[in-house]
Amino acid sequence: MTRLNILLLLALVGSALALVHSQYASRQLFMGLESARKDTTRLEIERDRLLVERRAQATPLRVEQIARQQLQMRMVSPGITQYVTAPASAASSAGAKP
């Protein structure tokens, strides 16, 4: 009878240790999950901020302003526009090709 009691006691201690280990592993996994959720939220907020910033950088007014200031570009006007006309011989040979 004492052997059976000792065997049952060892089984009880073993199952208790297994339960403690599984609870510890479960808590570790839950903490990892919460950390991943927190990172996901942080990255979503950063992504939204970057999208807003990109939209603000690509507005037509801002592009035009940068073109004028940094590239010294100016608006097209008929006074500065140069029109190129093709010579008559080049126009007729271009039209003759199939």
C-alpha cells in the first residue's frame, strides 16, 4: 500500500509541476501577444501619419512652389514659348511611310 501511495504522490507532484509550467508558458505567450498588439497599433498610427504627410507633400500647390523656388521654373506663357515647325520635305517623307 505504501508503494502505491508513493507512486500516487509522485504522479501528483509531477502533474502539479506540469500545470505550473503550462501556466507559465501560457502567460509568456499572452505577454508576447499583447506586445505584438501594441506594436501593431503603434505601426498603424505611424503609417497613418506618414500617409497624411505624403498627401501633404504631394499637393499641387506645394509641387508648384518647389518648382518655382528650387528649380527656378516658371509658368508657360505665349511670350516665351517657341514653336517648332517641321520642314516641308520632312513632313512629306514622314507621311509617305506606311
